[in-house]
Amino acid sequence: MTEPTSQSCGVVAIVGAPNAGKSTLVNALVGQKVAIVSPKAQTTRARLMGIAIEGDAQLLLVDTPGIFTPERRLDRAMVAAAWEGAEGADLIALVVDAKGGIGPKVHAIINSLRNRPERKVLILNKVDIADKPRLLGHAAKLNEALAFDETYFVSAHTGDGLPELKAALAGAMPAGPWHFPEDQVSDATERMIAAEVTREQLYLQLHAELPYASAVETEKYSERQDGSVEIHQQILVARDTQRAIVLGKGGARIKEIGARARAELSRIMGVPVHLYLHVKVNPKWEEDRSLYREIGLDWVD
């Protein structure tokens, strides 16, 4: 006769407008970095799951791309990924930038959530830099627009309010066995993590110069006999001028991107990493079906 389990496990879909701090929140709840972060809106492209433990509960935190009005095929695929990430969730958490306030994007998401059956909570993020009276006003207006089950005030950056939020999310999960081993923190493959880390460095180092006209594809990922990892990646850009930006004078910029990405990957993987980058110009990379599969997005017509 098996012993009854006290474990619980469930899916929390983290949704919101671009730059609300969703990825920073997921990383903070997991306790380590699983999603890339940059000051740039729409950094997250594909669904990525962070796995957090709180007592006997395992939280499957689905970090979704920001929801916005799509214009290009890539945009449509990102928004589709966000809503698919919320399908079948045990709880949907709407993250709102408490400093930025309530704009048309937030209202559009609320309208889309209104008839969904899942339990919904509101998370006002960045409270450490938000004006306190306005913060309470935002909470009141948002709860008037949609009756959230709970409202939480947090700062994913400083950790304010996170222990209470994590405990509450854990308490809302249905009883059942854990879906992943205790030491697993993400469902992303190592190939995907490698590409994401390099893409993060592109955003951090070329924030204003190279908007969204780039992607990173891991062409080869292999383990060497000494235990180290060898990774070959191509950075895809749309124009020759963008290639020149990524390379930098005398190749200095791509060397710096590679050095920082290599150091980050070595830290994450716990082994030496040999990272080889090259830049390829492909004006139609956004129309490459195989690339969408590589970066974890579905092809959307």
C-alpha cells in the first residue's frame, strides 16, 4: 500500500504587457535565472517554464511573451505563444508595471481575460519605484475592470512581497505528484538556453542599435571528452549594416558578446564552454519555419 502524498503541483501562467517584469519575476520565484532579462520590451519570445518549489508544492511558472498588438509574423507567433501558455493553467497571474501604470495594452489583456474560466490574480510589480498613492489607485481600477481573486504588491527586483506571493501561489495548486525532479529549474533544452543567453547579450550590448532584427540559432551543441561543452551559433540579421553593428570595429563587439555569453553559460552549466559565433545576413529570416521551431515558436499564418 502506497503512502498518501501531500504534494501539490500546478501551472501558473504569467501574462502581461511587454516590459512588465514577467521574466524577472519568474527568475525570482525560481530562485535562479531561467529566463533572459533586458530593459527592452518584448525580450521573451517563446514560452518558457520555470520550476519553483515551495514546501510540498511544485509551481510550473509559464513565462510568456508580452501581449501586444502584433504586426509581423514573428509578433503574431509571440502573442499566440503567450495565450497558448495560459491554456489549461490552474491560475493566471496578470503582471502589471506599477510604475508605468495602466495603458491600452493592459486594458486589452483584461478584456481578453474576462471570460476565461481560470482563477486569476493581479500582481502589481516594481512597487519599489512606484508612487504609493497611484499604486493603490491602479489596484482599485484594475479590480473594478476585472474581479481578481487576489491582488499582490511585489518587487521582483528587490524581493519585496515575494515570499507572501510564492506561498499564496503554492497554496492555490491542486493536490498531485510533482511533474519534474526537485533539482530541475526549467523545461528549456540546453540548446535553447545557449541561444537565449547569447540573445540576451545582443540586447544588453546593442540595446538601441539592434532592435528586433536579429535571432540566434544554435547550429551545433556537443560535449567534449574532457566534460566541457562546444557550442556553435549563428546570429541572424536582416541587413549588412546590422552585421557590421554586431561585429563591431575589428570584431571587438562580437568578441565581447561571445565572452560574456560564454561566462554566463559556464556558470549555468557548471562546466567550461567553448562558444563560437558567426553573423549571417538573411533578409527573410523571419520567414524561416525551421528557425521558429528552433526558438520554440509555432508558425502562424
